[in-house]
Amino acid sequence: MSESQKTLSNLLRETRRFPPPAELAESANVTAAAYEEAANDRLGFWERQADRLAWSKRWDEVLDWTNPPFARWFVGGELNVAYNCVDRHVEAGLGAKVAYHWEGEPGDTRTLTYADLRREVSKAANALLELGVRKGDRVAIYLPMIPELPIAMLACARIGATHSVVFGGFSADALRTRIDDAQARVVITADGGYRRGKPSALKPTVDEAVADAPSVEHVLVVRRTGEDVAETDRDVWWEDVVERQSDQHTPEPVDAEHPLFILYTSGTTGKPKGILHTSGGYLTQTAYTHWAVMDLKPEKDVYWCSADIGWVTGHSYIVYGPLANGATSVMYEGTPDTPHRGRWWDVIAKYKVTTFYTAPTAIRTFMKWGDDIPARYDLSSLRVLGSVGEPINPEAYVWYREHIGANRTPVVDTWWQTETGAIMISPLPGVTEGKPGAAMRPLPGIVADVVDDHGESVPNGGGGFLVLKEPWPSMLRTIWGDDERYVKTYWSRFDGMYFAGDGAKKDEDGDLWLLGRVDDVMLVSGHNISTTEVESALVSHPKVAEAAVVGSTDPVTGQAIVAFVIPRGAAGEEVEGEAFLQELREHVSRKLGPIAKPRQIMIVPELPKTRSGKIMRRLLRDVAENRSIGDVSTLADGTVMDLISAKLPDAK
Ligand code: WT7
């Protein structure tokens, strides 16, 4: 039995069931009828969801799928995304309603009502226009979790510019690759943000990244920490350029298929993929899913998604979905253990958060820190808990429900991807009887399945690959600048189906259990990192000859990065000791960002390869996870694993 099959049979032994609380079921936004409604008329269903938004011109056709896999949703329709997220709520008399309760890590706070947001976004939009940004131009955004981040995104949307948000933890190299690929004309950044109780600089990374990024004409800098920063010719300060602008701006309607943003995600080959999302379909599905899955009651809920806006979760469920729905959200700048390990629970108690959306890796960290910490806080306002980013193991699910949700709140395990733009598979809190560890069913309007190697649907009880069988409104439209790679990566594995790259299983009831990636992409704390990316970073070090990287199961981060390195060094050079390993880890961190730092690096004399030269990561995974080594019959050199094992005292 393979390791993933073992995990699976453990999972399927899970028999705990959690029906929706009666009160929630009675007043839930969505009932079981929605599944039927959508199954009977899928396009009609999505059309009704698009009516949640304000369109300046109605569409002529719901879906154009005449040139698959290139979809066009709400063809001919026009709208402005920022208008939908901001102005229309003000026009509906909700200007005084809080859009964001923002909480800085040092304890400073800002409250932004929808009226405030309209003024701030308008000023930022006017500033971008003054800086020469026009409809269709790309703007890179590299900001900490401060209000200027959603403001900058919405300002782009308001003028029809396409944003590319780059997570603040990425290195200068990673930032430069993304700026170059998108040919961004402006970069919006800050002097820094607060992390772990200290200012953490961002500007020096931007300076390094744009030094040889000729597309960049201006760098717009927000002052957050007040620390000294070097200034360059291209810099302009937010406080100078944005603050003096008029707070009036008329949003520009764009085509439903106008590019809203690019967000980069790791691929199995080196170069990150610029996932392109457009306007009408994306906003329709983020708004619908946020309302349906979180059972959002905009008049009374206080919603908090703890993700960073640098990832798709933040785009869809801190910015676009919640704002399109006129929700009140919490936004928090910093880390969960600053100044103490109860900070998140403190935030929930302070703002009386009702709906909380976080990741399994965070939940496992809290489990490790101890039950007594959340127990000190009043979490009784909570009514729905969500999870996203990787499979949630049943223990973490049950702990989350018990210790955060007082054994009362449903937990919704939501499966989706940067590419899908919005939640695809998830329980509905007022409908579904929850099973710890299962994402359950595709949402109304979504058609997913598990297929075998030949693309045949597997029966209940069977396992295979997760696919999506029909286009959906918030699907990626392409990979920026690379239609061919889009087709090859997602639509070529199985005829006419979207290949998600995840393994999955259908249980006896037909409910879905997601099992993680089947390709060479690792999921570290819910973030996609490709093995190739880390390998390239390692071999760019002068003392590394060859490197192979695998994801190894980790109790806290889901997977952790383990690297096998063949060193090269002039005679007498230190290429083994702790200092060398530390140097390599720092090197990767500098190249890709701290999140890609290997947990462990093993120095080895050889790497296991097939005759065609492909590294057999499966065997290295066995080593990394301390298992006996599997079938070695396809190795070019059968003795390699012995050589590797001999170097590693704790490997079998
Ligand atoms: C990959 C996508 C979606 C936002 C965060 C990640 C894994 C995500 C779940 C879940 C099992 C999950 C998949 C997917 N994943 N949510 N609920 N259960 N696996 O976005 O970086 O594009 O990663 O995350 O493996 O393919 P992403």
C-alpha cells in the first residue's frame, strides 16, 4: 500500500458527523434546493448570481465556450469592480457601515467605512492616473497588510488597470521576475510593515528588484513604519501624491472579460505562472461563494479571514467577495503570536467576530500552543468557521470545532485554488452534515469528479484525480502571456476536463476527500512552492553541484521542504557542517523568500535517477519521511540509495 493510500484508509475510518445547528439551518442563506436548481439549469443559476452585482451594461450571453478552454463569461456585459465593491453600497445608504476594522500589529487601529473607502480609493485612482497608469496597464503591489493594500487594488480596478499583488515575504528576485513578466509600469510598496513586534522593511527589496526592471516608471511608497529608506529617482510618496488628490472619481465600466488581476503561482517548472482573472465572472463567484459558504448576513456578521492578501485567499475573501457583499470585515496586519499567543482570539473577542476563515497550518500551530490559550477569550460570537489551503486532518478539524467553535459552530473545509479564483468544493453550513477531513460536495453550479488514469469517473469508494468538468465563472482565463502553457498544464491531462493536480477520493456516500498534490508542487503552510524553484535556488549557490527537493509530511506546516544536495567545493572547503547548511538555507531564503527555506538539508554523494535522468523524488521522500525505501528497480544505478542511506544515520 502506498503512503497516500494508507493516509486514505485512516481518513475513511473517520465516522464522526456534525449536522448543522438547527437554528443555522433554519435561517441559512442557502438550502439544499440550490443544488437542484443549479443542476437543472447551470447557466441560469450563474446568471441569477451575476444579478447580485450592478452592471452598467447587461450581458448578451452567459457563457461562450465555443473555443475551449478559453472561456468568456457574461459576454458583452460591462461593470466596474470597484464600483460594485464600494460605491454602490454608499449609494444604497450604507456609507457609514464599516468595511474594515483594521488592526495593526503594534495595536494601532483604523476603521474604514464604505464612505471612507470610496474617498480613499478615488484619491488613489486619481493618483495612478496622474502617474500615467491607463486602462489595461499592469501595476505591481508589494505591500504589508495595511489598508492601502485593498485601497490600491480597488484603485486599479476603478481605472481598469490590472494589479499583480506580490506577497510581501517574497525576495527581490521573485518580485523582479513577476514585475518583468507582467511588464508593470508602477510598483506600489511601503517602507515596511510590522512582523513579530518589529518593523520589517520592504522598500530595500523593491529597490533591488526594480534596479533592472526597465518597465517600471514609478514606485509609489506608503509610509507605514517611518523607518529611513533610501530614495531613488522613480520614488514618489503616497502621502504626497495620493493625499492631495480629489476624492471624487467616476469609475470606468469595463468589459466583463477585462483583466482584473494577475496572481503568480508556482509551477512544476521553474517559472511562476501568472494566473489571469477577469472581472464579471470572478466577482460573481467570489460574491456568491462568500455569501453561501460563510452564510454571510451582511447586516450583522463580522467576518475575518486571517490570510494575507498576497495570496488568492486574501484577494477573493478579504477584498473582492466580502466587499461585493457589503460585509464588515476585520483585517489584521501581523503574526498570531505578537505580542502573545492569544492575539487572534483577542481580536475575535474585541470585534465580536462571527465568521472566521483560516488555514489548517495555523490551526495545528494553535493546537501545539495549547488549549488553554483560546480558553481565556470570549469566542462566543463565532457561528461559522472555515478552513482553506490544504487538506485539514480530522484532529485539527475537531480541535477547531471544539476549542474555537465551542462544539457548536460548523466547520467548512473549502477546496479551491489560485486558478479556480473562488471556492469550488465545500460543505454548506446550513445544509451539509460535516465529516472531519472532507470537503464534501461541489458547490451548486460546479461540476467536479474524481477520475482514474484514463479519465473515467471512479465509483464511490474509489480514488484518483480531481477534475472539473464544466467551466465556472471565476476560472482562470489563461496564464499571462502563455496560452499554450495554460492548455498544457490544465487541459491536456484529460480530454475536455480541467486537471487540478490534486489527488482525491469519493467515499461510500460520494463525498469528496482531497489528498494533496499529485505533481511536484509542495504545499507548505498552504502555500504552493515548486520543487524545481527551490532546486534552482540551491544550484545557484556556487558550492552546490546538484540538488533535489521533496515535500515531507510535517505536523505543523502540512509539508516541509527537504533538500538533498551534492556539494562542490575546492579542496579543504567546508561543505558539510552546520554553518554550510545554514548558509544554504539563507541563500534559498534570499532567492525565494523565507517561506521557501528548507526545513532540512542533507548532503549526499549522489541523487537517485532513472535511466532517462529523471530524479526519483519518490525515493527521496521515503528517506525524508524516514521510511524504508520503496522499489528501486528503475534506478539507473541501484547502489545510489545505499550510498545515500549510509550518509544518513537516521534513515532506514
Ligand atoms: C492547492 C491550491 C485556495 C487558496 C489557498 C491555496 C490545496 C486548498 C484545500 C482543501 C485540500 C486544499 C490543493 C490545491 N488545497 N484548499 N480545503 N483541502 N487541499 O491556493 O496556493 O493555489 O493552492 O491547495 O492542493 O490544489 P493555492
